[in-house]
Amino acid sequence: MNRRRRIYEGKAKVLYEGPEPGTLIQHFKDDATAFNAKKHAVIDGKGVLNNRISEFIFQALNEIGVPTHFIKRLNMREQLIRSVEIIPLEVVVRNVAAGSIATRLGLEEGTPLPRSIIEFYYKNDELNDPMVSEEHISAFGWASPQELDEMMMLAMRINDFLTGMFLAAGIKLVDFKIEMGRLWDNDMSRVILADEISPDSCRLWDAKSKDKLDKDRFRRDMGGLIEAYTEVARRLGIVTENEQSAGSGPRLVQ
Ligand SMILES: Nc1ncnc2c1ncn2[C@@H]1O[C@H](COP(=O)(O)OP(=O)(O)O)[C@@H](O)[C@H]1O
Ligand SMILES: [Mg+2]
């Protein structure tokens, strides 16, 4: 039985009306998509892992004072979040060349970038999420110049924190994508982190072997996606060693 009102169904998640005004329930599905959903599969257990990994990261960010939409996890696949007005931009932070920047600029994948680089993509599936500049963003009013400043500050703080957190777990944070939204308080709004941060939205490489522990395993038909996501969860301390050796798929601690 499910009496909740479904607000939105996306490629990887479903949003339901929350228990109180201003809240939503974010449900993580097992669907994996790539190349603007031209490639699709259902990967058993992915939603459960992403819910837990994203919870872990958002909780840690909340604790260091980065404002996020995360309130609390409700169950294996769902979390309670604050409803925001999503800014229609994907904010990508890159530390090492991989994916589209490697192709676009002719860089060998794995080349460290001279410094961390922030890119913006206009969130529009019909247009294939085109890359846009700050000029486009303010000219079309997708975000104000002040909001853009806030977004870049937040993106850099998140990058600094996550880089250290993953490195301590033997993982190189190559790049990641985030979404942000406006939280309104009367006629004032501030920008907070929304959506998710998980191996679906990051490039994570084993620091030593450079093995991919992220969605590139799906994009590039490498297999072993659940094993890789489980390894990320294990190294972050979300799943225990004992449960791993017990076998038969990912089992998660409370
Ligand atoms: N706190 C929030 N409030 C409102 N919308 C959100 C919030 N966090 C994420 N979203 C939106 O919910 C959707 C999540 O579902 P997803 O499957 O990722 O969708 P998509 O296929 O559009 O990427 C995204 O469109 C995202 O922008
Ligand atoms: Mg999405």
C-alpha cells in the first residue's frame, strides 16, 4: 500500500511528498542510466548503497557547516529531505582529467589538472545538458551573480572536504557532480546542497591501483558495479568487514 503523493520520478530517484510542509522523501531506485538515458539497466542493490553513501556524505557535510537538504534516513532506500527550488545547473568539480574534459581538451585520462576546475552544465535532458558559462547563467537568469558566488564557494568547500575524506579511505576523488537549490525563508533565499553524492555522481579511483569504483564501470561495460560501490561503502565504514566476508551481496549496518 502506498498512499504517498509522488511528486517526480527521475532516472535514479523518486520524490514523494514529505510528512511536513517543506519536506520531501527521496527514494533511491536501482536504475542505472548513462549517456542521457540512452543506456539503461536495473542493478540490484544500487539504490540501497547510494542511499547509505549519500546519507554518510551529507551528514558529514552538515556537521562541518555545509548547508544541505538532508534531514535523516528513513529506511534502506529513502531519506527525508528539505524541499528546495532546484537551480537548473549541474555543477561539476574536477581534480583530474577524465570523461568529457579529457575528450574535449585532448588530455590523457588521469592527468592531474593544474588546479581544481568548476564547470556548469544546464540541466536539460532534451538538450543533452550542455556546458554553459557564468555569462549564460546570469544572462538567462538561471542563478544570480551572488548565487553563483555562493555555489562556487560551496562547491570548493565540498571538494576540499571530500578529497580528504576519500583519500583517508584510499580513494582518489577525480571529479563529481552536484546540484544545489534555493531554500526560501519569507522573501530571502540561500543556496544549499541538494540531490545526492554517491558513486553514481562521482569518479572515484582506488588511490594505488587506479581501479574505478564508480558509475564508469556501467558506462564502460566493465561489470562489478555493486562490488565497487560496496567497496566504497566498506572503506567509508558504512558496511562492516564481517558482513562482507559473510558474502551474498551487500549487507548494511544500521
Ligand atoms: N531537495 C530537493 N528538492 C527538490 N528537488 C530535488 C531535491 N533534491 C533533488 N531534487 C531533484 O529530484 C530529482 C532526483 O531524481 P533523479 O532520478 O536524479 O532525476 P533526474 O533524472 O532528473 O536526474 C532531480 O531532478 C533533482 O534535481
Ligand atoms: Mg539525477
